[in-house]
Amino acid sequence: MTVALMWEARAVDGRGEELLAWARAQELPRAPLRRETFRAPQDRVLVITWWDADLAADLPELPEPDGELVTRAVHRWRFESVPAD
């Protein structure tokens, strides 16, 4: 089964590029199948990692950035891949 982990944070106004650089620099203890990083309006950064694991597996996740860099706690979600009909 493939599991996707989503990590989303919102930077303090004007610090989106700094948050993006911070997220890109974070190394995980082991490599996922795939990792993508996105940015969005309002200085938001999203990182999605894909893993060959089940939904409840113990998987590495990006940490919380310094509280001075973000406006709120990081949002995290887990999704499992659904086969096509």
C-alpha cells in the first residue's frame, strides 16, 4: 500500500521564501518513495511524501519550524492510495 503524508505550514507575512528554504533543507532519517514541495499564496508551504507502508506505520515526518517563522502549528494529514475503478 502507498501512504502519502502531507505537511503544511503558513509563514509569518513576508517570510514565505524562508519557510520554503527551511522545508527543503529538512532531511528525513530515511528516504520516501517520492517527495514534493509546493508553495501557495499567503506564504504557505506544503510538503508531500509517499511511502510504501500502511496508514498506521511509524514514518518520519518533517518537524515543526521555529515558532518565529510560522503563524500557527503545522497541519499534518495521512492519506492512503485508492486503486482506480
